Amino acid sequence: MIDASKLFRENELFITGLNGFVGKVVLGLLIERFPDFKHLHVLVRAKPGASPDERFRKDVLGSPALKPVVDRAPISIWDRVTIHAGDVAEESFGLRAEALARMQGKVGAIIHCAGLVEFFPPVDEAFRANVDGVENAIAVAKLLGAKLCHISTCFVCGESTGLVEESEPIPGFYPRRKGPEDRSFDHAAEIGFIRERVAEVYAQTARAKNVNPKEVRQQLIDLGMQRAGQWGWVNIYTYSKSLGEQLVAAEPGLDWAIVRPAIVEAAVEFPFPGWVEGGRTAAPLIIMAMAGLRHWPLKPEWPLEVVPVDQVASSILTATAHLLAGALSKVYQIATADTNPVPLGSLVEWMHEAYKAKATRPVLGGVKIVSAAEAHRRGERLHRRITRLHDAAASLRKLAQAWKLPGRRQFGHWATQLRMLAIQVNIREQTLKLYQPFMLDNRFVFEAENIRTAHNQLDGAGRQLLAWSPEKIDWKRYWLDHEVKGIQQWVEADMMKGRSFQI
């Protein structure tokens, strides 16, 4: 049996990415469930007008997720937390030599949560967070004599249909690999290629006149999309995260574990049911559904691989405890569809029921499953109708102005609102296209045997403190009472700010 409490009591931990959604819940669990943890080192990047200490107090400890946890904690965490100013993208995290020297031989494990979770960023931005950051985490771990628990994503598998096993070899992997003898992909060569191309782009930019930053940004996005698509990854995010994994797995002399969550969504229990932060993966889909979207391009029987954030955080600490204890498992996929799948068709039906229940006027018709092409055609037709109405309202406004007739302001208001609606229709169509790999093109089911085994090997107290129970989730209750309400409370206001028309 693994005694997680004892291991956290005896080993100092170094955590990156604590200002992120998952990182906050990891910290909260550590404070609440393991209040006698030995010591925690936290990496925080300074921002203009805010020191790392101020950012940690305000953005992390002062967040809705952590403030109640800190307030009821039986200890003052400041006696056991050291904040380090730095950046994962900098060599040695930007830490001073004396700070590294003080931690040498004392830190048992680095939990590397930091990363850029964005599907299609410029490839150099993705690399700074998800490749350079991993290289630096490896270097710091080896310098300190620490083990490395690296947080990745299940979707490094890229294009896939069916069960994705945890035993797939990591170095040399690419989604279109033809078998173990296929050595077409070399992560070091790929990383070198991208860095050379990025350097060329910026060199050309430096020589050019009248450079358009948007065009440079798009050029770097196109480069990442081209390379990801060539090898079979569905976006730049999963491509860069896979490269990060391969750096970890190929590093000699490093004790490591990789934790791969699926789509991380609202908490089922901790810090409280429904806690969610930022534009989570499902948030745009939920907002569109709760605004009345009925036509969905998806495979209704296929599962959506989602997992509550508190189950992810528990799994990260479970994997870290096993890593500290010298366990052999290297990859932990944190997913639910292998034991308790939630079909996409059920999700959109539940959300449409909730939409109808809250609608102020009768809603006719139910959910319709359509092809991607049909969804696109519907979007184009709707956009044309809105454009015609906008043009009519704008023309009436000009006519009213010319003849000094009443209603000028009202026509102008309608034209503005219709223009906003047209923009929203475009965003909706782009969003559906963005999510097509997860709803229509690939059937993802991730094996999650290693975390199940690891949880069962915790002692009795550990199993109570670090929950892993996806088979117990009532998905309809979770989705409507936790996920949808959480998105509406914590996310929707920011995402929909300034929009009065909804589709």
C-alpha cells in the first residue's frame, strides 16, 4: 500500500502552473487533504504591476476555488510555501543559482502543470509553453535530483478511432505511425525543424518593411497547422504536447510519470460542485446549446471524453505519490469512457431540454443530428439572411437621416445588433468546425487502467483523500447541475460580454 500522506510529509514538491484551472485544484487538495505536507515551491511569473507574490495571493489563493479552502485550513500555508519568480519558458525556469542550490536534494518531485491550452496558437507560442517549458522542467528536475510528473493530455493520440491504450510507446510516436518498425518521426529533428522555420519567419520580418503583425501571426499558425496535420495530430496544441511527452520519455537518467487528462471540465465535488474557470473546452458548445442551437454535426452514439477537474487533481497527486514511492507505471490516462461513457447525443438532448425549460416562449422542434456539410450550409443561409436584414436596416437608417424622419436611432440600433449577430453566427460556425475532430471525425475512448490500479494501491486513508470514481458519475445530473450551471456562473458572462443577440 502507498501512504500518500507520509510521502507528502517527507518530500518537498515543486509545482508549475498553479494559476491555471487544474493547478488551483491540485493546490487546494494538497492544502485541505494533506495539511502537514512538508514544503511547496511555487513558480509564478511576474506581470506588469504585479509581483509573483501578489499574483499568487490574488489570482491563486484569492480565487473562488481556493479562498474558502485557505480560510478553513488548519495551518498557515506561508510557513510551508516558497514563491519563486520565474517562467517555464526560460532556462532553469529563470531561477537564480542560489535558489536552485537551496532546493538541490530536497525537492522530491516536480509537478509540471504549466502549458498553453489553445488549439491553434502561433506555433512558436505553443513551443515556448509546451516544448521549451518541458525541456526546462527536465533540466531543473535533473539539477535538483527530483522526479518529474508531467501533465499532458489524452489527445496526444491525434487522429484515432476506438480504444487508445496507455502502453503505446512514446518516443517516435505520431498518429499515422504504421507500426513499431516505422521510424519516420524523430521528435528532436521535428523540434529543430520548427525552431529553424520560426527563426526564418522572424528574420524575414526583420528585413521587411511595413510588417503586418497579424500576417506574421497567421504565418506561424499555418506552419503549426501544416506540421500537425502532416503527422496526424488534430491541432497545434496536441502536436506540441506530444513533442513535450517525447522529450520526457526519451531523457536518460530521469524518473518520470506522465498524467494525461481527457477534456477537463467542472468539479463534481471539490472545491465545490460546478467550479469551472476560463473558456473550458466544452464552454462554447454549452453556450450555443443553451442559446437554442438544435442542429448538431456529431455522432450521437460516440462518447465525449470528459473528466471532472477534481478527479484530475486527485489523479495527479496519486501519480505523484506513486512516483515518489518508485512505482513502475509511467503513463496515467485520466478519462471516463472506458467505464462510464456519456454519449454526445445525450449531452445535446439534455441541454436542449434545459433550454426549453428556461425559454420565455414555446420552443418548437427538438435536436437534429446533421452532417458537417449540412451544418455549414445552414450557417451560410442564416448568415445571408442576417446580412440582408442588416443591409435593409442600414438603408432605412440612411433614408431616415436624409429625410429627417423619426426612427433613425432605432434603425441604427437594429443594424448594429444584426452586425453583432452575423459575427456570432461566424463564430458559431468556426467553433463547430474546431470541435469536429472530437464530435464527428474521431471516436475517442481512452484506457484508464493505470490510475485505477494506482488508486487501489493507496492505503485506506489515501483512497478516501484522493478520489477516483468515474463509474459513479451520474452524467445527466453532473452535466446539468454542475457543468452547465458552472459555465453559466463562472464563464459565460466573460465569453458573451457585449453580445445581446444569441443563436
